[in-house]
Amino acid sequence: MNLDEIFNSYGIGVMATAGADGRVNTAVYARPHLIDNDTAVWGMTEGRTFRNISQNPHASYLFREDRPGFRGIRLHLELLRSEETGEMLDKIRLETSRIVGPDAGNHVTHAVWFRITERRALI
């Protein structure tokens, strides 16, 4: 599964996390910034998703391409680190403001790096 090819298409992504208490959260998330075949980065705010991965380093991301049928991918993820400053966070903030709105990037407070531990077809 070529991640660059999949994430170059339009679609919708959903990140699933669970806190230390086991309660699950799902949230709509943009396509990741791919660093290499095994590393992906997402921008996050101070919301439930970030709190959960701070307590439990495992997450799952589902991306469904905006095409007829069920094309996409499911990724199993393990937290590597979170950055509160730096080049990647600046890049994510700029892109978020460009796509979502002028002030939206200011709400992104973390660049969160994950190791991709498993790839699965959508169906």
C-alpha cells in the first residue's frame, strides 16, 4: 500500500484514541505529513485526542478516499514524540491556516509524531 498515493487523494480521516481509563475517542483528522514509510505526523490541539495519546501511546487512523467504493487505509500507530516548537509545527500551522482559515493554525499546539506499526486495507 503506497501511502503517498493514498494520501494524495481527497478523502476523510478519523483518528481513534483511548485514555488511561479505556474510554475511546474518535475525531476527524487531516491527512498526515509522511516523513518516511514508517513515520507520520499530525498537528493537534489541546483536545481529547492529545490528552489520550499522552496517557496511552497507541492510536488508530482510518482514511477513506473520496471515490465510489471503499478505497483507503487503516493505520495502527504508536506515539514517538510530541513537539511544541519547531519546523514541523510551523509547517502544520501554516497549512492549517491556509486550508481551514486564517486563525486556525494558531490553535494547533503540538506536532505529534507516530510510528506506523501496521497497515490494513479499509475493507
